[in-house]
Amino acid sequence: MGIGIDIIKIERMRMLSKDPNALSKIFTPDEIKYCAKMAVPDEHLAARFAAKEAVIKAATSVGKNLKFTDIEILNSKNGNPIAVVKSKKFHSNFHVTISLSHEKEFAIAAAYVVCKAFPQNLK
């Protein structure tokens, strides 16, 4: 299992969001579209950025190296944030749980990666 956490100043994302090319190197079109609908899009972008960083840190602790573009932060039907990892490096036996929060100046996220089934040689 692995755990990761990240915090970011929302102002940093506000500056980054002025450059659509920079955003597309970090976020998927669906992530950008979702955040654009919000009253303060930069808060939601920052929370997703922090979530991606947290997932990358958690995955590293289980021996998996991911990039921003390997991860998409979406919402489940009930509105909870979920991390979808789109990488062949990330085995389907891994499950990711995330938590996001933002308030005034900062956005923070935590990620927890757990292996659902251990390979035979690790039992």
C-alpha cells in the first residue's frame, strides 16, 4: 500500500490556468470542462492538481511511476472524487482512494493506493 498527500496555493493554479497549453499538459478535457462549470474554477483545478500529485506519490511508494496525464480525477455518480489511472504500468490489482479539499488560499488532497490481490510469490 502507499499513501500520498499534496497541498497547493490556489493562486499558483490561477496563474497557470491563463495558459490553455499548460492546462492540457496536466488535465484532461473532461477535467477542464468540469472545473470551468464551477463558481471558482481555479479552486477545483488546484484540488485536482493536488490529487494527481498525491496519487503519483502514493503510486511511487508501491513501485509505480506515473505522470499527470496517466491520472484523471472525476466524480462518481454520488459526487465523490475518484482517481482513474490510465496507465499500463498501473496493474488492475491496485485501487486508489482520494480525498480533496480547498478553502480560500489552498487546495489539498490525499491518496491511498492499495493492492487488492497479492501475487502468489508475496503470500
